Amino acid sequence: MSDPVLSVRDLHVRFGSKRGVAHVVRGVSYDLHAGETLALVGESGSGKSVSTLALTKLIPMPPGRIDGEVHFGGRELVAMSEAELRSIRGNDIGFVFQDPMTSLNPVHPIGRQLTEGMRHHLGLSASAARDRAVELLSLVGIPDAANRLDAYPHQFSGGMRQRVVIAIGLSCEPKVLIADEATTALDVTTQAQIVDLVERLQEELGLAVVWITHDLGVVAGIADRVMVMYAGEIVEEADVDDLYGSPRHPYTVGLLGSLPVLGADEPGELTTIHGLPPDPTAMPPGCAFHPRCEFRDDDRCRDEHPPLRDADDAGDGHRVRSFYEVPADVREAASTSSQVAEAPPNAGDPLPAEASEGDR
Amino acid sequence: MSAVTNATDPGAAGSGRDDVLVDVQDLQVHFPVHGNGVLRRRVGSVKAVDGVSFQVRRGETLGLVGESGCGKTTTGLALLRLVEPTGGRVVFDGTDVGSLGRGELRSLRRRMAMIFQDPYASLDPRMSIGASVEEALRIHGLHGDRRDQRVAELLETVGLNPDYASRYPHEFSGGQRQRVGIARALAVEPDFIVCDEPIAALDVSIQAQVMNLLRELQRELDLTYLFIAHDLAAVQHISDRIAVMYLGRIVEVADRRAVYDEPSHPYTRALLSAIPVPHPGRERGRQRILLHGELPTPQDPPSGCNFRTRCPEVFEPCDRVDPTLQACTGEEHRCACHLYGVEGVEVEPSHHPDARGVAGRP
Amino acid sequence: MSATEATADDRPVVDEHRSQWRQTWSILVSNRMALFGLVVLGLLVVAALLGELLAPHGANAQGFEFYAAPSLDHPFGTDNLGRDVFSRVLIGARTSLQVGAVSVGISLVAGTLLGLVAGYRGGWLDAVLMRSMDVLFAFPIVLLAIAIVAVLGPSITNAMIAIGVAFTPIFARVVRGSVLSVREEVFVRAVRSLGASDVRIVLRHILPNVAAPIIVQTSLSFAFAILTEAALSFLGVGVQPPTPAWGLMLQEGRGVIDLAWWMGLFPGLAIFLTVMAFNVVGDGLRDALDPKQRSIIESRGQGVDA
């Protein structure tokens, strides 16, 4: 495999607080290759957002502290000065955040916000930047782009605004795009448009994408590889098919089982994970998940911190952070492949006869 | 004061009229829009809910699904008259809710309760959770001498430790707070609960807990739910029947299976195809129906069929005939679309600004 | 899991269980300026309650040297009638606090009531009430007070009524503004969905949630009320001699500033300190009661990550 674009090694993020040090990212490592989509999945508080913000030190420091190594383009980012990082943020690594309203400045027209980074990072002239802005807006599917450069964010709908934010994220031709819950605030039909757009752009531009979300449905559609985060750690990592087809960590199994499945015949009880994630200022000594684990909870789980290791009889690069894996019969029941009903009949179905006869 | 309904309603399902608990007939909620001038003259109205009819049968869960801005939440609020309907009728167990005076309305609210989306915002931050639940009892003078005991029972019913009754909402997690919201709704011993996006603000594994709880309570206490959500998978999990809303109208009503197996309205099809399924193989092979254009503003909806500006199937009658809900694959499966026969009210066709081709102008 | 039994999931997320008021208090006293203000106010209250006992001489005890400069016997000197200025300043604290308390009390009650009604009811009633408040607000406060005193006659009681009326619009506005936003909160709708009456909603839910701005406004108004009383007394339409009041003493000292600067300086300093104390406490309260401030402190407690 080619060299990774982005390589993260043993990343830690800690925040000082009144109640002690909150250790919110605890030794995250991964490689990201060109053209690849890596999904970072987890619930709120799992550290998935902070771990990516920390890549370019986009967290307040202090109280935050970052340790570990982030290699990007032959350079190490954690030790880099703020001035050097500024030339990387938005330029080599683009960001798309959750809320398109708050990530755009309401008092400036979108054209200005789009061209700002290009003029700064790429040194384009005002008119060249403007031309490129029109190009970008058309690329992300905003009609009549030339006339809309002078429009203000509030004049766009939520979906259109998120397209603008993506255009800004792409404006300096980054090698890596980080999408942090980029479709969470959007309706499903709009989400489908945005997911479609990012996939298309990735193909055209050879981008590497880190897609951060809590939505396991979106992940299934967009990701090549998935990392599941819990309490600041990667607890399971696998190719997307392996993860959904044969999840090994009790937390992953629990998460998948708690999803209602569209089109299920007789909806039964949903699996739930009891309890709450641990307090980041007071992590349990052993496995971070053991207080909630229904599968197994013995002395080893309580005392020993499990390493991220290769899963038994699994696909390449399927790794899991637990001493015991969920047995095949249990994970079979939880894996979504067994629950998803037959292919949804909606798409591509012939419509009633009247439709095709109608005057289109 | 009570008005028993015998009115025949074109949108109503044909059978089982006797066990209908909530009968909504041509409900409208229009919000006035005022100009900026000194006189603030009324310049138009936002048709948040524009002629919605459905029935909720005793003991069932009717799911109301739609995207943001479709009017589903406003519909729920209008059922309890938490916003005043501007037209149509809501008949609850034989009583016309619109005809009630203030006092009668307050006592009706013992029988209809509501659970809100954001469990943090829906609890008074300055009241302990026990006091919030107790207040519901106090309002209706229930369990006068043993209210504390009843509060403890209610908290236990929703899976909370009664010892924490004196704690404040900010001390709890989102899922726990939603349990408090449910306990408070149950306190008045209602027959009918409007659940407005009760899981949208919660984490995935917590959503499952709350849905399981709602289903269990329904079985034990014989409750009837209107379950409002944007997440069709969740709605389908919990509902017996599903109504799909688009731009202030119901476009399709059917049994929970039929919505998935035989989605009939083009909007329902698009919605279903857009929902990501947690199955990588399925996702890759899927053909999405991508809707083009933007949701038209409810202040100026398109003439005829609401959906025609984004519909992939649009044809001749769509801009001049306003479709009514009609039977499509069966008497219980109703759909407002001309694909199943042109049925509806003739209107003046308009060239709508949101229509395709000129979409997305500022 | 079963819904009918309590499970391990139900322990609260936040461990420390502290009432909101104690939390506010601890934020307030951690602010040095506010703490200083609180100490000054504490001393003032002591002086107001026990002034006669603490003062070395009576407020109107005469017989000392006229215009004596500050000395060990008379730390603030004596005035034109040979009275001990220190004793008069000490005893005058009562007048000032009394005027502050009564006049702010009047405006607090009237303004809160008007603001609650206008904000909750809205519509024409809101328009009528708030326009009349605007009219009242348009007059300079001292001018309005003078007008009221001119009608009722100069006395300390009338001065208090005048200040109370003049300050009412400020409270009405602050309360109405807060009510307008709290009224739209989901929890108000939730309580309404339970069948709660308007009176219950306003008293049990809206009022406690607009308490913070009212408290801040009260403390700031206290300072203004004392200043206004001083101004009215200075102009001769407030407290009447020989009652010891800081404004009045300032006025008496004005004419002889080159002869006996201490007659004006010390009452002036007392006014300055009191007003400043109320202001810094008000500012401190504003911070301590600000939900944003609190959520920052809470999030520090709950850890990070979104």
C-alpha cells in the first residue's frame, strides 16, 4: 500500500479542569491513505471530535494538552508552531463542521468567505479567487453560482449552506477533508444529496476523508474503514463490511443492536447498553467498557487494560480492544446484515402505469 | 359542550370508527406574517399545517413522519391546543377540543399529555425533578395526601431511582431527563400522549432505551400514542400505522409495513431511499432518488400538488388539481397523488417560483 | 432492561449536589471586587442598625467647637453647628439605606408586576403598559422626582415614593424583556400541556426564571436610589434638616468648602463607597447568575468533547 497521507501515532488529549484532568483522547493511532474514507464512530463524549480537532491543534490550549505524533506530508504537526499550523489548516487539511449556520460568518457574503482562504493560502488575485469561487460553487451544486457570491448565509437553506461550507473546505485543494457530523443537522433527503456530493468530489479529486458521525447508517454507505471510539479510545477497527458483518467488541455489538431496522417484520425489543460512559476524569483501571459490559466482566476486565489486538479469524486489519470477543452466534444476531429486510423496494421500481403515460 | 362527531371525512380510514380516540378533520394552523411598516399590516400567512386529517385509534401508535418544516410538530401542538388551530376540528373521545373553554381545556389536558424533544429545555431548570413530576399531580389535585409516594412510584416506573427526586435536571444525562419528562406525562394518567421527537436529542443506545420504555408503558397502561419524528426507522419500529407529512399536508397514510413494502407517494419513495441503512452491501447497491430543488416556503406553497416542484413523476394535472388522500393499494393505504387517479380540487395553476429549472434563486 | 425497576443507569451524572443559590454564592465570593463590595455593604448595614450605639456622639449633639478640623476627638471634624461629622455620617447610613430599600422596594414590586403582566399577556395590554412606561422613562429621573415632591411636599417619605415611581419603568422593562424570552421556553409549554393555569405558570415557572436579572437590577438600582436621594436632599426637596443624611450634609458642606472641606468630603466619600459597593456586587451577581458562566463552570466539571 502507498504511504499514508496522514499518520497519527499514540495521540492523547487532556483537559485540565477543577475536578481533575479529563483524559478525553487516550492513545489513538491510525493511517489515512489518499482516496480513502475513514469513519470515526462514537457517541457524544467518546472523543471522536476532539481527536480530529487536535490534529491541527484546534482546541483551546490551555486547558487542553496534546501529546503524540501526527505526521502529514513529511512533517510532524504536534510540535509545530501556531504560525506553521495556520498554513496547513484550511489549506492542506480542510474542515466541514456540523452546523452550517454557525460555521459561516453571518455578516459577510459567502463569496468573501470562500475567497479569503484562497487568497491567503494560494496567493490568488481577487479576480482569480472569484473565478475559482464560482467554479467551486458550481462543483458543489449551487445553481447560478456567479450571482450568488454576494448573497449572505441567511439567504441560503440549510442544505445549500452546508454545500457552501464544503466548497470552503475544498477551496484550497486539501489532501484531507475532515467532516465532523457534517450532515447531522440536515434532513435525510438533504443528507443524501450531501453524501452523494462528497463521494463524487472524492472520486474526482482523490481526497482522503475522515468522516466523524454517530450515524451508523451513513457510515455503512460512505466508509471504507471504520473506527469505533469509546471513552477516548479506539475499541474496534475494521473494513466496513467486516465491522457490520462480524462485529467483535461488546460495545460495537450493542450499538448495532440498538438500531431500529427499517422494514423489520415484527419489531422486538431493541438491545440497549445499560449505564453511562465513564467520567473522563476518573477512568476505570481495566477495560473502559467493563462496567457496562453484559457479555463478560471478570477480574481481568476490571484490572487489566486491554490492548488493541488483531481479532480472531477475521479480515485484514480487523482489530479489537478487548480480551474476549463476542461469540459468533451472539454477533450474528446483532449484526445488521441479518436484520435488514430484503432490498427496499422503493428505488428503481416501476411506477404505476398512469405515470408513464402521463404528460411529463 | 361535547360534540360527538358523525361527520364523514374524506381523509378518514373507513373501518373501526368506534375505537377512534382522536379524530382530526381538516386541521389548519396558519401563522400570520406581518410587514415591516409602522402599521405592521398582515401581508400573508405561513401555512404550517394546511388541511390535515387523520385518526388515531385507541391503543395504537400512529407515527407522524416528515422532515423539518413539514408541520408535524405544529400538528401535535394543535391537537392539545398548545397552538390555536385556525381551521378544522380535533375531536378527542367524542369531545370537540376546539369548543372547550379554558377550564374545560385544562381538565382535558389530564387525558392528553405530551413528551417533548429536548428533555433539558422541557424541564424547569430551577425545579427538582421530583417537584416537576409532583406539579402535574398538584395541578389536577391528584393523590392529595400521598403525592410524594406517587412521585416515587412514577420515577420508578420510568426506571429512575426515587431517591434522586430532589436533584435538579442539570445533574442528569439526556436519557435520564427524558425519563423524567415521560414520568411527568404519565403523572396525569392520560389516555393519549403526543410524543414530539422524544428521541431526537439522544445518543443511539439511549434512543433504544427510551423506545423500549415507551412500548412497555403502552402495553402496561393501555396508552395511545402519536409518535412524531423525522427518523422513519424509529417511527416504523414503534408505530402501528404511519402518516407521512410534506409541507403542511399528509401525503400518505398506511400500515407500518405497507409504507416500507409499497411506498406509494413519490415523496415517501424519495424519503425511504434517502434513509441510510446500517448495512454496507445494501448501501452500495442502492439507487437513491435524489430530490432536486429546495423545499418551497409554506408561505407560498405551489398550486395544486405541494410536491410537484420537486417530484420526479410530475405530469399534467399536478399544478391545477390539489390531490386528496385516496385509497391506493388498499382501503387502509391512502395516498395524495394523481398517479393513482386524478382526484382532488381544481385550482388556478400558477408558475411557482420554486418550480424546477428556476430553483434556488435567492 | 426493564422499565418497572430502577436500574444502575439512574445515578445522576453530576456528582456534587449543590443548590443553585449556593453555587451562585460561591461564584460571587470568588470575585474579589464583589467580595469587597459585600464587606462594605455588611459594614453599612451594621452602621444603619447600630449607628446610634457606635457613634461617639449624638447625631444632633452640639456644643463642640464649630468647624473643627479632623482630629482624634472628631475624626471627620465638626460642622457649622458644632456637631460631630463622623457620628452624623455613621448615623446617616440608616437614612440612605432606608431610602434605598423603600424606594427600590416600591419600584421592584410595581415594575415586576407590570413587566410580568405586559410580557406574559402581550398584545394591546403590553403596548399600553409599556408605552406609559416609556413616557415615564423619558423624564430625567431627578426632574420626575422633583415634580412628584413638588406635588406631595418635601419629606423623606415623599422622596422615597418619588424615587420608587421614577425607577419603576426600569424594572418593568427588564422584567418584560426576560419574560418574553422565558415565555417561549419549551418547559413553559410543557407545563401548559399539563393543564397548569396562567397564574401558576407565571408565579412558579416564569418568575423564578427571571429572578436573576431582577436581582442584578435591584442591586444596581440601590446605588442609583441612594444617589438620587442625595441629589434630592442636596436640592432641598428630600430629607429635611436636622436629620443626618449624606446628601443633605453634602449640600451643607458645599457653601463652606474652602473653610471646612471635611463637611462635604466625608459624606461624599460615604456616598461614593456605598454606590460603588452596590455596583460591584451587582456586576458580580450578573456574572454569577449568568447561565453561560455557570455552564462554563459546569462543563469544566463534566469534562469536554462534543
